[in-house]
Amino acid sequence: MTPPHTLGSTVGDVAAALGAAGFDEPRRRARRLVAAALGLSAAEVFAHLDRMIPAADSERVAELLTRMLAHEPLSRIGGVREFWGLEFRLCADTLDPRPETETVVEAVLARLCDRGRGYRILDLGTGSGCLLLALLAELPAASGIGVDCASGAVAAAGDNAMRLGLAARAGFVVGDWAAAVSGRFDVVVANPPYIASGDIATLAPEVRDFDPRRALDGGADGLDAYRVIVAALPRLLAPAGFFATEIGYGQDGAVARLIAAQGLTIEEIVPDLAGIPRCVVARAAG
């Protein structure tokens, strides 16, 4: 890419390169990439298209464009993802949170009528901490624990809690699902790996090549993590506590059966904004 001289020509050149490579919405992507490269917001780029930029900034844009053309998501390039209106730092050990995962947050909040209660929340496979921290941001008296098998993810989640002002109410530990925790919780949430091992090669390169494999691979049928998690629910859930988990496409029936076999009552299967069953909610007795 020939180094451009203004923000406008930079955006135009990047959009042309992305469009030629088959990316959808190339102009929008170009504004976001230029903004990330120059430490600006997309709105600032749009408002100052005639601003001249130095050659060093043009080189930075070209570097990020090369990465995006290799299908690296901009959230990975910039190391940041917005989730539930909050900004989460990512690392190589964290899944890149998707908008459909907000379905789990919505399902939990819909069931907590008293937002001022001191609920105890457990997040299994916490990654960036997005589920737990989004809930704590809405529940000012609640506290919680996030568990992940990757120490890098636990460190990233702790850093996110600190930056969001939630560290006093959130703890993060390295562990194998529920084996690292004891006690009972009012809410248990999870977004476990649920892609069947044989299907990972078919995923979009943005996911397959840049999300950690351990956060994607759910075993031969995609259900391995659910089997481990639901087996622990009877000891984890307080009386009348509930479990909310994200599921993959077409997994609602299988996951619901695994949960029901542990004596929990399936309360609802919640669709995401596309109408796809995305979250199973189950209640303990009591």
C-alpha cells in the first residue's frame, strides 16, 4: 500500500484492499483499523478525514492491514473487545467474546429480581472474565469467582476486574472447571468449549486460527465440558440457585438432557438475537 497523506486517503486505500480481498463492509472495517492503528476513535477518524498523517503512522496502518488481510480479528489486533458495554482486554489465552454470549447475561439478570442482594456467582471457564464482570457491573452487592485452566486467562480477567473497578468483588483462580472451588453459589454461568473436534477445521479463520483451541474444542461430540460441569452442579448450586450456559447450534436438547439427569429443572432455552437457541437455564430444587 502506497503511504497515504491524509486520514481520508488512508481509509480509502485500506477499504479498497479489504474490498478486493472479499471482506464485507470494507469502509467500516477500514475506519476501525485506522482508528486502532492511530489510537483514535472511529468517530475521530470520520470527523478529521482531511488531517495529514506522518509516514510512521502510514506504516503502522500498513502493518495492521497485513494482519487483518490474514483474517486476524481487529479485537485481537488491538487486544480489546467491547462486551455488555464494557471494555475487556484480551490475550492469547482468552476467547474473544461474541455478542451472542450476552444472551447468558440477559438470562441471568432476568431472574434476579432484587439487584441489591449479595448474590454469589461462579463463572466456569471465565476467559477474559466477561460473563462474571458484566454481571457484577449490574449487581452492586454481588460477588463472584471465575475459574479457568489457563493462567494467562486468569491474569487477564483479574486485570479486567481491576480496570473496571470490580476487583474487590471478583476473584479468579486457575483450576480444572469446578475442582478448584467449594461452597455454594446462587448462580453458576459458563461458556464452555462446544465445537466438535472434527468441525474445528471448518470454522472461519478468524476463530479457528486466533481463538485458543482449548476454548473451542468440546471433544468428539462437542459436549465433553458440559458433562464435567453439570456433574458438579448439585454440590455447587444453593437451594433454588440456577445455572445458565451458552450452547452451540443444535445442542439445546442434548445439553438440557445432561442437566436434567443431575436433578435440575430446565427452566428455559433462550434464543439469541438471531433466534438461535443460545442459552440453557436450569434451576436447582429448593
